[in-house]
Amino acid sequence: MISSRTQNVIVWTAVGIGAVVAVSFATTAILRKRKRGKVKRVIDTVLELQKPCVRMKDPERVEELVCKLIKGGPKKLQVVTDFDHTISRSHLNGKACCSTHGVLECSSLIAQDYRVQAEKIHEKYYPIEIDPYMSNRRKKYPYMVEWYSKSHAILVNCGIKKRDIPQLVVESSIMLEGRLRVILRDAARTYKYRH
């Protein structure tokens, strides 16, 4: 008679082996399709990019970018996504807090010329972003892309270096939203444990 603990170990080992076999078969199938010419691009293997709601103006450019991301690996990937206070607090004790983009915009390391240009761009596009009568994404989206592109272009010309970022953060009023600090800490621990 096998104990229930041993049975559990056997079951979970079988499940693990089954999962590895399934992933191996799937990988082999994809590689075979690529060799046969059915799958010629990496983006054709990304399910999220195959959804009917996804539109690509230039699939070859998307393919090029995805391949660069893969080639660079996670150590070279940096993503700034908090321009709208998704992960940072908007206010603390009645005072406005910076978003991640605000950290850059409010820094003493940033030239006054940048602030003037950024404010002009903000004055033009922010009313579009919050316009309740322009709720159609198709109408609003091109303006938001234009806003981001123009803001990014003038920021790149400021000459901020990666080594300046810690000072920018210390000088700012950015505050993480609620439990995000705990979530990020746990994610960092998990990453260190796995690598």
C-alpha cells in the first residue's frame, strides 16, 4: 500500500513530466513549421498579436522590434509605464505627487528649456486626453501617440544619463501606490531566487 503523501508526489511528478513533454511537443511543432516555411516570423507565434483587435501598420517593423527585444534579453529591457499614475499615487496629504514621467520633468537636472517645451505640449494634448466628448479611442489615440512621441523627443535631447536617475527619484515627490512596494519587493525576491 502506498501512502497518500507518496501518491501525491507521484501524481505531481507525473503532472510535471507531462507539462514538460507538452511544452517540448509544442516547441518542436513550432520549429518544424518554421522549417517548412509555414511560420516565417516570430510575431506569427505570439498569440496576443494574432487577436482580431490587434492592428499593425508595419508588421515587418514589429517583427524587427520583437526580435531585438528577444536578442537583448531581460537585462537590457527597460519599460516606463506610469505616465498616468497607474503604479504611483496621484496625491498624498492633499499634495500632488509625481508620476514616473513627472520625476524627469520636475528635476533640477532638466533644463528650463525642456520644461517650457513640455508644458506647451501638455497644454495642447492634456485637454484632448480628458475630453469627455472625445471618448472614441480611434479619434483620441493618434493625438496620444503624437503627445508621447513629441515628449520623448524633447526628453532625449536633454542629455539625462542613466546614472542621473537615482538623483531624479530622490528629488521627486513620487510615491508608490498602496501595496505596490510589497508586490515589487516580492517580485524582486522571486527573480533573485530563480536566477
